[in-house]
Amino acid sequence: MRHTERLTATVEGDFVVFLIGMRINSPWKVHRWLPLTRAMPRMLAELQAEPARGLLGGEMWFGRTTILVQYWRSLEQLFTYAKDKDAVHLPAWRDFNRRIAATGDVGVWHETYRVLPGHYENVYVNMPPFGLGRAGTLHAASGERQSAEGRVRASASAAS
């Protein structure tokens, strides 16, 4: 459902933005990249079924270069999930390193950012809940939240 009003999102306290993706370097080698494209949805299903692991939400785009933007409650929860031998991620990562990494057929990458209250802002107009707007709490972007500067101040007050 698309919201026609001007909205902004907040998250209480610190949170983490985790960007992760892959690039298909050899499109004709489907047997190399298909296992990776299948692994991420399994990880997301596992994380969505267990909210206590710390994933707040995310968005994914598929293509030759695939990107997933995730919002996590904390770095500790992200790192705990990444190292969990009983979760989907670690076996998939080990399989990639054993069978695919050295071939160069698929590239993988990630970036991790800890976000502090008062150090972010966002706005959504004519959008369904998206990105931080789906992972956090949506508010009208009016009054003190009308400007980018005001939204930064409002994100600082979300820490309390």
C-alpha cells in the first residue's frame, strides 16, 4: 500500500545498516552463482522466523549485481548470526569459499555501518513502507520533521 503523505522513519537507539551483495562475473556458469542466489532467501526466511536474532528488515534487488540492504538491532546480533554453526549463513559461506571463491566466477561483498541516534534522516513520499521505513517506525514528516535537519534532531530523540 502506497502512502501519499510525507513520512519519515525512526528506530529506537542504535542500529546497524548491513549492505551485502554478489556480482555474477560468469553468467553462463549458472552452477556457480545459482547456489548463492538460493542461499540468501533461506537466510532471510530463517531470520524473519526468529525476530530475536536481531534483523529489523531489509530490501533486496536482483541482477548481475545483487544487493541486499539489511537493518539490524545491533552489531553483536549480526556477528552472532554470521558465526552460528546451526544457522543457514555459515555453511553457505564455507561452501562458497570451498567451491566458488577461487574461481572468480562470482564476487561477494559486504559493508557494515553502526548508526547512532541523531546521525541519520530519511523521507518517503508516495512510497509503500520501504527500507528503514519498513524496519523502523513511520511518522509524519511535518512540524519539526519537515526538514532534513529536523529529521536528524528527531532521530536523536528516538533514542529515549
